[in-house]
Amino acid sequence: IFKIIPKSLVLYEHNEFSLYNIDRELREKKINQKLNIFPILGNVCDKDKLCLLLKKFKINTVYHAAAYKHVPLVEMNILEAFKNNIIGTYNCAQASIDTNVEKFVLISTDKAVRPTSFMGATKRIAEIILQSISNESSTVFTSVRFGNVLGSSGSVIPLFENQIKKGGPLSVTHKDITRYFMTVEEASQLVIQAGSIDNKGGIFFLDMGEPIKILDVAKKMIELSGFTWNKKDSKNNIDILITGLRSGEKLFEELSIDNDIQNTIHPKIMLAKQQSQLIKKPHDFIEKFKDKYTVDNINSIHKLVTNTINEYSPEKHKTDIFLNH
């Protein structure tokens, strides 16, 4: 981020500890002494505060990464996920329009392609909302899809490291499960470069190479730590436990549907040509959800999402943690 030499960097974060950590990290790495860093506590569902900040700091570009992303947890908390991932995105987008932000980049996910999880479905709707409002103003809205970022919050790598420290076992959901991986540095650089490509309503995805088997990652991490795996007679053995796929989880992830891709000026950034079922009146769509935002309306929420995304294939039985209290 420092190579781009921004005048100011506004960090808008709901979690106090996360905001403290990233603020401290950026200040320690700061090369450009003229860069102003402003750590702001706030919620993406607070549109009034978003408008105030965007106007006050004269923001040129918004990178919107705020979302609940952990698939099994989202399956158990779908109301909050809809509110944060969809309404939050809509509020950020509308605030950007109202304050004449030049560019708005949504950080999306490979799980938005033919989603089987509610998390993936919410991110797909977020993409559709941006496409639906892309012609309403001069703000350029784009989405960037990619897979897992090594070492990020919720990543399998820190999980395996912690399990190895405890002597195992390492938990893998399925022997054949694969995921795309990319470093934080590469992902962030490509996201910024994708955001510089003018394509209103475009959905970009990053070339993440070949998917990797999670089981192979577990084996390699055990070996690099000086242990063996699944050898009961070894004193340095760490077991690998196959736990089974979790709710909403896929064996394989995708970045695009079939071959609906188009090259861009960057060799590692592609444009998805996937046609969306646009939402004609996004505001009415959001208001329709708010009318159903009650604990006894889970089925209505799912119906609303399913009717919005033709390719969404949810599991038959959904739960929400609110219903268990």
C-alpha cells in the first residue's frame, strides 16, 4: 500500500482489537512519513457515519472487505450474515454514491460461484447489488473474487500450526478437499490493480494457480515441523483426523462458471462474463429483507435469497443460532 503513496489511509473496522493491530502494524511499516493513518471504529450498517467519513476525508477509493466469512458459523447465523454481508455492502455502496467516491472495490470470494453455503450466497448477492447500481452514478463499482489468503484470519494454516503445537491431531474435513491459496502481499497487490481497471459493474477474479489438497498441506506442515504423520509406532507422530465436510462446505471451489472469462491488461487478472439476474430495485430488495428480519422468518429469508440467485444450491435444512435460545 505504501508504494502507491496515498495521502491518507482511513481504516474503518468494527473490531477494536483488530483495528488496534492493523493500525500498529501499518505505523511500524510506514515508509512515507507524510501518510496520514486514521483508525476509525464503526459498523458498515451505519450509513450516516459512512457518509460523514467519506465526505470528511474526501475518499477516492473504497476497498470493502467487511463480511462474515466463516462458512459453518454463517450457516448458524444467517440473519446477522445477511445484515452484515448484504445490507452492509449496500450501505457502503450508497454512501459512496452520495459522497461522489471515484471507485468502489468489493472483496468477494470463490464461494460466490455456484454457492452452496449461505456465506457464498450473500457474497454473490453483494456482487449483484453492485452490478445493479453501477449505472446510477459516476462511481465505478467492481468486485474481485479470490480464494484463501495464507495466514489470514480463519485460514487453515494458523489452525494447523496451533494443532501441531498441541501435538495434534490435525483436522481435515475430507481427504479430497482442495482450495486455492495466495499470499497476503500478492492478493492485496492484485486487488488494487484490479480496482484500477475501469469496468463498471465488472467482476474480476485472480489467477491463483492450481488448487491444493488440504490433506497435502497438513502432511507437509507436519513434516516441516520435524514430525511424522499417522505412524502410531513413532514417538514424533502427529495424527491427521478426517472429520467430514461441514455445513455448506464444498469439496472444490471455483472462480468462474465454465469458460466465462475474458483477459484484461494484467495477466493474473481476468474478467468474468457471467450474466447476472440483476436486482431492478436494490432499495426495495433491502427493505423487503428488513420486513422479514425476525427469528421466526428464517424460511422467508432463504426463499428471498434463493429467488435472487438462480445458481444457489442450499442444503435442505438450515438453522439459525437465534432459534436455539
